[in-house]
Amino acid sequence: MAMQAPANAPLVCHGHSRPINHLEYSNVTEDGVFLISSSKDGQPMIRNGETGDWIGTFEGHKGCVWGATLNAPATHAATASADFSARLWNAITGDELYKFEHEHIVKSVCFSKDCQRLLTGGSEKLLRIYDLGNIDAAPYVMEGSPSQIRTAQFTADDSLIMSSCADDKGIRVWDVRTNVVVTTLATDTPVTSIEITENGRYITTADGKNVTFFDAMTFTPVKKWTLPYEAESASVCVPQNRFVAGGLDMWVHVHDMTTGNEVDVGKGHHGPVHSVRFAPDGMSYASGSEDGTIRLWKTFPEGKPATK
């Protein structure tokens, strides 16, 4: 009789008192890898990306924090909040360095690759770029989004911005220099997740039951997988040939990139999965849920299979 394969038991990270909105890993730094989380409890947290151990909490927001990110060396953090502000933090001490006032909810925040600029987007339907070297200066504003901006990221060495809207299909690609939309990546439904991986080479999006893998150089789809479940968030790891997705069914699904077949499923969350992200080495991934927990899973719980 065959023995049943052991379940993929995750590390469970407690600390947040309300749903997790977004997770993001840092780059590999001299001090290791970090994981930053944003939550409806208004208390963004930073953790050890390998063990999940809590390192610190960024205190000061007066409302839900929708997004949180670290700069390339993980020395600074930025957060986007429903309190009509984005904030810049010292990621080592936890001190708030600057508060960027907005006129409405801020949903997304992103550092430029060179760490000199900060991009925000939200309910004002505006993209703002702040010069961190001249922090009191008025931001560069980009208008024209048709509805609330859900997510926005720099790409192409910070010369382009990709953004998605809460109520409109597609991903708009903006030229920062000319302040115009140069192309739109077609999707079936509004995009809920954008991830840029492999040092800017690829873009992964989630919309409805679709996960699409784009070439960031040509903005053409390389692969598109239609799943049997709603995926709110997706993450790809090319070296491990895996993508992970999570959504309304409360499970964390791992798929083979070549076939699209599901190869593992993580069960244990008690609410919809709002965010999934691979660690930089692809050997583990994180999930954040409506249940307020973060879970760290092994990509290959029984060990990575030998390459042929």
C-alpha cells in the first residue's frame, strides 16, 4: 500500500489583527531577505523572510494600509494607506521619515530601481512620482486613469510605469518622460495583481481566473493560464518552473509553468488569500489572507526533484 505524501505544512506568522492586503519580499541583502506586509489593521510589519520571525512594526498610520514595499537594499520602506497618505520609513530603526499627503485613499506605492523616486497611486486616479532627493518638492503627476488605481510599478529601468485600475480591464503602460500611455496590455477582467520578476524581464498578472505571463521587453503574453478558481494574486518563479496563485477558495495553489497543472495545494487559511509571493530563491513562498495570518510554504516540501 502506498504511503500518503506528507502535507506541505507552513510556518504560520501571527501578529496582524485584521486581514493581510499585500506581501512583498526584499531583494537579497547582506543581512538576508525580508518580508514586508500591509494589513487593514494599519500596522505594516517587517519579518525575516526565511523564518517569518517578526522584526518590527511601522507605527503611525491612522487607517488601513493597502501597500508596503522596501527599496533595493532594504534600508527604507514605504507604505500606502486609507488615511490619505503614503509614508517613508527608516526600515532599520522603524522611524517615520516623511508623510506624503494625498486627497484620497492611497492604494499602491513603489520605489524606483535607483531608490531615488517614489511612485504612488490610489482613489484620486492619479500617479504621483516624488523625488526623494528633494522630498519637499511637488510631485510629478500623471493623469488619465479611468478609475481608482489598484496597483502601479516602475519598469524598464524606471522609464515606464505599469498600472491597473479597480474597475477597468487591462494594464496601462505609461512613458514617464512624455506622461502618456504608450500601450495597454489586454485582460479579460480588472487586474488585481502585478508582479515584475527576473530583474525586470517578466510581468505576471492575475485577473479573474487568469494568470498571464508577459515579456516585459515586448509587452506580449508568453503564457496564459485559465484556472478553475478565482485568483486574486499570482507569483512566478522561472528558475523553479513554478507559479503560485491564491484567491477566494482560501487555498494556495502551486502550478507547473510548462503544463499549467496543479502540483501542490496549501490548505490552512480561514479566509480568501489576498497576496502570494515567491521568495527570491524560489524555494519558498508566502501567502497572506483575510484571516490575518501570513504563511510561509516550501516550494518542494519533499525536496527538489532531480533534473533530468
